[in-house]
Amino acid sequence: MTSIIKVDDVQNQPGTNVVNKCGTTVNIGAASDNIRSAGNNLQASDGGNLISQSGTDITLGASGDTINLASGASQTGFGRTGTVDWITTPKVTGDSPITAVTGKGYFLNTTAGTITVNLPAGAAGSIVSMSDYANTWQTNKVTVAANGSEKIGGRGADATLNTEGQSVTFVYVDSTQGWINVQDSTSNVRGLVPYVSATVTGSCNTLSTAPDCGDMKIATFLGPGTFCVASGGAACAPCSGTGSNLVDYLVVAGGGAGQSSDGPGAGAGGYRESPGTASGCYTASPLGAAPAVSLPVSVQGYPITVGAGGAASAGAGSISTFSTIDSAGGGAGNPSSPPTGTGGSGSGGYAIGGSGGAGNTPPTNPAQGQNGGTGGSGSPTYSPGGGGGAGGVGAPAPPTAGGTGGVGVPTSITGSGVSYAGGGGGGRDASRGGSGGPGSPCGTGGAAPGGSGTANRGGAGGGGQNTAPSCAGLGGSGIVIIRYKFQN
């Protein structure tokens, strides 16, 4: 027979109710903190439902309540809605290989090297997510490996994640397809300060990260192309930590060609450079000083012209351009005086006292180049002057030799020091040719040709003594370099 105890109240030793019944309500605990049963509901002392039942639906808490699990407690049976719980401590290369757990998301930092993630054994509905923590997967990839013979996207092979800013979510479906990527984002939205973002077009033109500073990009144009700005950055002066729409630049025109017969040295291509304050981390040439300024850019394509060097005997160099910056081609080593070759830098004067050509033509501030040196006076010296360079005037011709070409200027805008736009030396005769300035090989005399300017340095050609056109040094082509900060 079943035993039954019938009471309305149950009290503890001091006489305080532990359980008491009042009508259809059963209270558990003292009146100030009791829990009571009311119909199909379990309520707190204030009448708010803790658990309520309506038909087959059971509700925890009332509207506006928060249901918390105790510290260390876990839940089962509630299922998932296609999301994961993210582990907010990033995994690094030293943690590799990482064994993933279903229902978890991982931030993967590959700054120091690659990472391998081993997926768990798949069961229908298993889910794992991964995100590029430092925007470095394009440099150091993530390899995702399935468990045993399981597949990823229907293939029994590892998957590779190598896109900058990528985030992916894998769900295990069945043995046929295995893990399927149901979400793949490559637009990593970050609260970065706004900087310039750009691409380049044109054969042999490149865009690379500066070797001296990982936050800088260098666009190098060896020939014509376009600097395509996709994001213009913040319209502000050079400012640390708040972004900038400014870029630094180097625009060098093509150098002139020397003259073959007792030939003057040609002038170097015009040289124009910003001060380096927009991108920093490098030393600009003296011609980058004030009033030279960095340039603002906006979302558009900027056509780039790279000037060719002077061809054949006494050919002038051609202009190079970027945005509002034009650099004039170098002056040609003309065979008589007048005329003399004017341009970015001027050519040397013809023998018998010929005047050197004017540099910085048309004028810019700072000057884009220097004048050529005068020729030797009096017959039969036939001593031509040296061509002007970006950093110095061409030397006048001494009585028995050609004048030395003016010096070029060095800059480290590319991340290493390089000299550009040296003037060509005047050609007198064998062993008496004047030397070219830095950025241009020496002018030589006699039957040998005058030294030609190096390609993409804007150096000038040297003069030659022999009357054959092939004895004139050719001008070196120009270059355009754009340097800008693309991240903080």
C-alpha cells in the first residue's frame, strides 16, 4: 500500500516555512525569497514566471528576462543555427597544427609563417569557422586538412586559404561532399585610417611594397601606363595615424644625345621630386626641398608618360609626366653655337667658345636641371663643354679636353640610394673626352662612341670626336616613381 503524508506546511527547526500551501499555490522557501508552483507555472515570490507551460510548449523565464548558465555549466540539446562560438585568442604559427573543434571559430595569425588546421571528424551539422586575423594569408597561407579520408568540397585533398582578409565557414554535410564552405568573405572590413589604394597598368610597370618600410607601396613606371587610384585616402596634410591622400613622386625625363663631331655633352633629363613627407622612411634628393610638395590624388586614373632618351646624334630627350608634374627632356648636344640644346638640363657648348645650353627650361622651382658648360676658346682647340646634370652645371672645356658633365642627384625613394640625371661629357679626342656626371657614363672621344645614358636613369649621352653619327652617346630614358602609404 502507498504511504501518503498530508500537510499544508513544512518547516525547518527554527519554525520557518520551507514548503507551504495556500490555495492552489505551493511556496518553496521563506516569503521573501520563495519559489512557488501556480497551476502549470513555477514562479518567483513576485509572481514572475520562472518556468511556464502552455500545452506542449515550455518557456524559461518571462519577457525581458535573461537566462544565464552558471560558471562552468554547459548546455546540450538546443542545437545550432549555423553559427560558431569564436575563440578570441588568435592562433599563431607556433600553435600549428591546430586541431579544430566543431562549433568553434578561430582567428589565425600567419604573420610569422603558415598554419595548418586539422578539421574534426565530421558528423552531419558539424561546423568550423576561420578568419584572417592580421590580413596576412596572402603572404603565409593556411592549409585546411580533413580528418582521415573525409572530403572537403567533394575532394579528398587539403584546402588552401591564401586570400588577404579571408573568412570561411565549413559545415560537414555527408560522406559524398564532406565539409562544404558555406560562407567565404574576402572583404575584411577593418577600422583602418583611410590611405591610398591603387594599381598600375602598362608593360614592365610594377607595384610593390617598399623594401625599407612595409607600410609603403612603390609604383614604378619604366614606360607609359596608368596609375589607377581606387581609394584616395583622407584629404588632409601629412598626418601621422589619420591617413592621407598624398603621394610622393620622382619624375625624370629622358636625357639628350651627344654630338658626334667634337661633340658637346648633352643635358640630362629634367628631374623633379617631392620632399618625401607623405610616405616617409626615405631620403629625398636636394631637389625635393621646399617649395616642392607632395601631391594629392583622388579616385581616377592618372596617365603616366615616361620620356625616351635622345636618339642618334644630337637628339633631345622627351618629357615625362605624372599629374601636374612635367619634367622636360634633356638638351641635345648641338653641333654649332648657336643653337645650343636647352631643356631639363642644357647641353655643353660647341668648341671654339660656344655657350652652354640653358637648363631648367621651362623653369620650375626647385630647378629641374642645370646649364651646360661653355666650349673651349680659340682654334684649333675644338674642346666642347660638358652637359648639365640635375645636381650641377656642365664644366667648361679646358684647352685640350672636353668638359665634364654635371653631376646627377641621389634619392632613396625606391628604398635604396640611386643617382639619376647626370650630364654627358664633351668629346674632344681619344683619351681626352670629359667624364659624365653620376647617372650618365663617361663621354668618350676618338672613333669610339660617346657614352650613352643608362636606361630609366635620365642620364645624358656624351659627345664623340669622330664625325660618324654612331660616335654620339645616346640619351637614357626617364622614369616615374610614385610612393605612398597604404596602411598604418
